[in-house]
Amino acid sequence: MSTFNVSRSAFIPSPAGDIFPFVTSFREWINWSPWEGLDPSMNRTYSGPVEGVGAKYAWRGSGRAGAGTMEILEVVEPSRIHIRLEFSKPMKSVNSITFTFAPEGHGTLVTWSMTGENKGLGRVLMLFINMEKMVGGDFEKGLAQLSAVVAAKG
């Protein structure tokens, strides 16, 4: 079984407390997630609490948007958020997402990481697909958009 880990960090010139609400509420992700613009007709549903542990988000779209669910499993404010990410399309997989927030100077170093295992067909496909290249740029774009959203609301 092969595992992968993709991680990107960005400095956001705001305290972690100002950034945290944009990540702990999936309803806010529409404003900064790099995947939200992939399919304008994407169907989104939210369940559980509006934010924090137990908050859930499901989407179903076409093409690269695919379909899946996310659930916030752990919140350690203002330093860490752990999310379970499950894709049902284009390929079934379960991954772990972690956001960490570390004070740095007059802002926060935000790190977005995803880990998972390549099983079955996914393991074969990973011989030809580099997760780092496939997702890393999206994480960078998302962190830049998160920084812009936080700055606009600040």
C-alpha cells in the first residue's frame, strides 16, 4: 500500500482567530476553495452544526469537481482543524485533511495538508499521476484566496 502527503503553507497577515472561521464553516469555503469554481452548477448540501466538529459538506458536480463529502472531526482553536474527506467520484478514496495555524510575526503561517492511501485502482493510477503536482497548486491557490478573503473581511 502506498501513501501520499501533500502540504502547502502560506503566510496570512492576520491572527489565527480571524482566519479560523473561514475554515471551520464549510459555508465559507465557497469564498476561497480552489475547487468551488470548477462547476457553476455544482450541487452543495450542508448538515450538522454550521461550524466546528460535526459540520458536514457534500458536493456533486461534473468533470473535475467530482462528488464527495467532508466532515470536521477535530477543532483545536486556534491552532488545528482536522477534516475527513471522502471522494465518491471520480475515484473512491478517503483522505485526511489538516489545517494548522502557527503565529508568525504579525500574522499566521497556515499549512494545509492532505494524507491518504492509494489502494486498488488508485494505487495503479498513482504510478502515472503525481498527487503533489495534481493537488499542490490547488492548495497554493486556495491559501492565496483564503488570505484575500480574510483581508477583505478584516
